[in-house]
Amino acid sequence: MAKSQSSQSGGQEAQLLSMLASRSCPHCPDGELEQGVYKDNRAIVCDTCETPRVQLW
């Protein structure tokens, strides 16, 4: 992958994670989605039930 493609991809990934953070978890009534790590990958996970919603690798 070219360097410019890699930096564009990283920016898009960060934007996606930011857009999803702080939303309500669809799996549990009290959870909120936050940026974190799931299986060693950047992810959006619920702060209560720890269910991943998005995983980037």
C-alpha cells in the first residue's frame, strides 16, 4: 500500500471510530460505545457488556 493511501486510511478509520463513540449500545440497556481494543485490534466496544461493534485490522 502506498504511503498516502495508508495515511488516508488511518484518517478515515479514526473518523469512523470517533463517529461511533458515545452512542448507546444496541446490545444492553445501560452501555455506551467507546474506543478500545478487541482481540488486539482498534475497535468500538460497549463499556458495560464489552460487545464489539466495529473492529479494524
